[in-house]
Amino acid sequence: MSIEQEVRSVRVQILGEEHNIKGQASAEYIESLASLVDGRLQEVQKNNPLLPRHRVAILVAINLANELEKLKKEHEGLLALVEEAN
């Protein structure tokens, strides 16, 4: 089994809770993703202190999904431009 396919377990802190994340990515990459999620959750929680944690998580998930969809559309547009240029 190559390093890329090896499943590793990484402990991360998200909103003050410890989570064990398993994946095939490097520990550094998993930690960076956890840090991104933690930062987003903390930001939403800070701006909405009375919001329950599960609603904070839903808002962050919706925001991340929105960003992903915008990037997909941008990517498709760029691919179309490249195809036009060829």
C-alpha cells in the first residue's frame, strides 16, 4: 500500500472538542482542513453567540457549499474560455 492510499488517523480540535479524523491525506492536510472548519465555526459562533452548535454547523456547511458552487461555475467558465482559445 502506498503512502497516498494509507489511511491515517489524525486528532484535531474543532470548537473545543477533540475529533479523530481518518483519511488518506497527509496529517498536515487533514489538520489544515480541520483548522479551516474550526475557524469558520468560531467566526459564526462569535457573531451569533445564542445560536445552538448544530445550527452554527449548518450555517458553515451552507456557506462552504455556496463557495464550492461558485468555484465550480468559475472553473467551468475558465474551461470554456480555454476551449474557445483552442
